[in-house]
Amino acid sequence: MTRNLKSALFSAVLVLAVAYPILGLKLDIVGINLVVVGASTTTVLVIFAAAFLMFLRVLFNEQISAMWRSRPQKPLMSDKTSNFLTLPSTQRWFLGALVIAALVWPFFGSRGAVDIATLILIYVMLGLGLNIVVGLAGLLDLGYVGFYAVGAYTYALLQHYFGFGFWICLPLAGLASATFGFLLGFPVLRLRGDYLAIVTLGFGEIIRLFLRNLTDITGGPNGISNIEKPTLFGLSFERKAAEGMQTFHEYFGLPYNSINKVIFLYLIALLLALLALFVINRLLRMPIGRAWEALREDEIACRALGLNPTIIKLSAFTLGAAFAGFAGSFFAARQGLITPESFTFLESAIILAIVVLGGMGSQLGVILAAVVMILLPELLREFSEYRMLGFGALMVLMMIWRPQGFLPMQRPVMKLKGER
Amino acid sequence: MSRPLLQASGLCMRFGGLLAVNGVGLTVHEKQVVSMIGPNGAGKTTVFNCLTGFYKPSSGTILLDGEPIQGLAGHEIARKGVVRTFQNVRLFKEMTAVENLLVAQHRHLNTNFLSGLFKTPAYRKSEREAMEYAEHWLEAVDLKEFANRPAGTLAYGQQRRLEIARCMMTRPRILMLDEPAAGLNPKETEDLKALIGVLRNEHNATVLLIEHDMKLVMSISDHIVVINQGTPLADGTPEQIRDNPEVIKAYLGEA
């Protein structure tokens, strides 16, 4: 008991020692002098209360953990629900409903909501692309945002210098990103796990810094502005069309409404995301998709069966990067302005978090996680200071309660011919 | 006797100062079962690794049907038809049994990106045939009812059989089994013996085997190669090996 008391006292003092200087003291400016003032009495009381609670917690540590253990263990959701939610047929129906809803609602939604939905769709695309590399091929890529940047800058530069339109640049951006994915795949072929993560992290940063320092071409930290928005078969959605062009509302004889542009962008994003979904869904069931998963499971066995690990890895990197390129060029078109600061490591981390939260390899999971990860910070704007804290807490809680992600991938059931 | 399918001679493998394999040679004829035996640490698996391209042998030649294959990468040798299993089973554990078998057929499938994307008739046909072939072999190794179970959840003996079936998916010319009976109970070992018999008699498979279970080795081998401390010790039919005093000494120690 004395030992418990001792460590309890120590913990309480530690809480005080850490919390009081950080939360209990404040710097204030009086005239031109900086003075230290104590925080309000309530804050100090809260600190002491926290210290006291800590004291009790450590003092009765054994009793509390015994109580915790004796409580019946109940998982977050029962196996049955979990199984039902991850069944491919359930997911297909759910996805179908989601697509129909996504097609209809923007015509009734508010401008801001449609805008956020567009952003979510960009992240869905990125998440699906990264899912190939991380979820399927098992290659932890922390520099994925680099390919996103390549895609965005490909469109921005081609538009800025050569006046190319969005629809020509979209495939070009995908191609450029895929090329980068392919080239950056080479040096990391021999790496796995942590080492791979660190090198790809470096690549992501190198691409960003490169774009930032190539001031003559990319405009450096100022980025590139006035990037053209996509057109509908040559019809612009601006109020006034550029020379030789026609606007959407004039052509259809509608009054000008800026929401048309937002909805149009949303629909393009939806189209791209659906395309990505379709392609990746097919890839999963194709020999190459199975080879990616086999590579994740056991590289040596792959080699023993005559699968070339080099080609499998490079194809995962290349295809994953291509989707980031599409997303990037759309991002540039939507923003109208891109700077290297849009492509920091934090973006990579968010995309990775989407993949992990959703459940590695799972498509619907990624969509759901993208919604959660983008929508929550938008809804909780007042608490934006605590955003990172929230992400961290969410990750930790997920790892404890549902380490496989929201909706983990379920193995496809193959019908055998001789089966009833 | 048919012509030699796999012929290795003067095989050496050096790791720094350690000569793990020294001048080992072996010949495997078509439709033969050849066993490699020797005490633990004799270098049997190292020989396997050299033959299958996981190590590059320091010296020596390996001929597959007269064509030199030493120094090629592992997947290239595998594509030429030299396919192996592993001492500790290496299945794709999260994938189902049937998926394991489909992955192994990668080389024989329609891997064209666009035809898979649009599910062209040619692609569908190739996938269907792969399924049928996988099904056929699942039946042969008695795992059909477990087709959609993740491979990692199968019992150990079943995993061993699945690994052999997976090798057969690649249409190998020579099947190399690294201690297939390790960790199996007597009944499972009997089943394995029967399976190897089926492979040889019905599927015309050529098998090179590393094994410690002498009963198994003696009953199914056409030819046995004995290795001790990296050097070849004896070479002959099971009867010759059984009576060879050198072999008895290496296994049991000097009297």
C-alpha cells in the first residue's frame, strides 16, 4: 500500500508540475512589457482536480483494472454484423445506393456542401489509388502526395504555358504521375516496411521542395494561379466567356448562377471517382490484383512460383500514382491556384489515415473513411486547433477496437463448378 | 531410363569463409523421384536454393534439359519449370486456398490490362480455365471443401498439400519438395506418400525431395543422394544407400 501511495503521490505531483506551467500561467502584454499572469481560478481548480483524480487512479490501480477485467468483454460490433457489413453483396447494394444519392443530392444541396463533397471525392480518389500500393501490394508509401503534386502541376504548367484544356491534360497528368511512380519505384525495389516508408517519405518531400525552388517555371512558393476550370464540350461555366468561347448559361438560355459551376465540378469529381472505383474493382479480381496481394503476403513464394516481383511492385507504384495524377489535375482545376504548400506531408498522412481507417484493401471502407476524415474537420471548425489531437485519438481508438478498419476487405468467394 | 532432366555438377556455395556446399552433383531423370538426405546442417536446403536461383552458386553448373540455368534469377528459373516448396510452408495466408492456386497460374493467364478491364471473352475463358484447373487440383489434394477458406486457417497438413498443389499449378517440369513430411503425423505422412505416388504415376511429375523421414525416403525414391557437411557422401539406389557403411557412420556416429 505504501508503494502505491508513493507512486500515486508522484503521479499527482507530476500532473501538477506539467499542467501548471503550461495551462496555469499565461503571458500577457501590459504596455510594452511581457508579464506572467496566473490563469483563472477555474483553470487552476481543474488542474488540481485532474491531479487528484490521477492520484486516485494510481492509488487504486489494481482494483480498477480488476474491475475492468471482470466486466464482460464486448467487441464494438458483433461478428455477425461485422460479417454482414463486409459481405461483398451488401457492399455492392450499399455502393449502388450511395452512387444514386451522390448523383441526385447536389441539385438540392447548398453550395458549401457541394463544395465539400467535391473535396471528399478527391480524397476518395486518392484513397483508392493509395489503397493499391498500401492495402493490396503492402508497400507502405508515405510520399503519395508527391504524385498528387505532379498531377496538379502537370495540368497547371501545361495550361499556363501552352494553354491546354483540362480534358486533354487529365490523361497527360495521369501519365506524368504514372511515369514518376515508375521511376521512383526503381530505387525502392529492394526495400520493405519501415525503410520503404522512410524513402518514400523523402521522395514526397523532394518533389515538393523541387517545385518550390524551381521558381522560374513553377512560380516557387507563390505557385501558379488563374488555372482554367474544366469546360463542358467547350462551354465555360464562368460569368463571361473568354474570347471565342461560349458560356453554359448563354448556350442554354439560363440565368447565370455560380452554383452551376460548383455542381459541374462536383459531377466531374464524381465521374472520376466512379471511374477509379470501377477500374480498381476490376483490377482486384484480375491476375495482376491477385499478384499484388500475393506479393504482400510472401515475396519469396512469389518468386518461387515464377512471378516477377519487380514488375508487380512497379505496376502497383505506377497505377497507384496514376490515380493520384488524375486527382491532382482535378484538384488544380478546382482550386484555380496551386502552391507547393498544398502538398505537404500532412496530406500524405491524411490519405494514409483514410486507407487505414477504412480497412486495408476495402473500397467502401475507403469511401467511408474519406467522408469521415474530410467532413469531421469541416463540421468541427471551431475546434480546428485540436484537429491533430482528434486524428491521433481516432487512430488510437481504432487500433484498440477495430484494428482491421471500419469495413475490412473480405475475401471473394469463388464458386466451384461441382458445388451445389 | 529416360534422359536426364536436371543435372548439377561441382556445385559450390561459399558464404564468406564458410563453404556450405562443396562439389555436390546430382542427376534427376524424367519421371524419377530423387531424394537428397543428410544430417541437419548438411547443406541440403542450400543446394535447393542454388538450384532454384535463390542463391547464386559460387561455382558449378546446373543444366535443365541441357540448358545452363545457374545464376538466373529465382523467378526465371521457376518459369523454366523448376518449382519448389519450402521447409516452413510459405502460403499466401490471407488469401483463400483457391486464390493461392490462381496466383500460381499467373503465367498461364490472360494478363492483358484492357481485356481484364472490359472482361473480354478471351479473358473470361482464361479465368474459367484457371478455375477449372485449380478445382481439379484441389480435388487431387483433397481440399475442395476448403476452397474458400483463407490458407492460413487450414491445418498444417492441409497447408503442406495446398503448397504442393500450388506448385503443380505452374505446370512444372521438376517439382522440388523441401522436407514435405516435416511436422506431419504418421497418417498424414502416408497420405503424402500416396500423393507423391499419384504425382509421378498419373501426372508424370519428376520430383526432387529433401526428407528426414527414412521410411518415406526409402519407399518412394528411385535414387538417393547423401550429403554430409556440404560434401557428397554417397549416391545410389535405396538398397545401396541403406547398406553403405559411410552413410550409417554419418547418421549414427562412429561405433
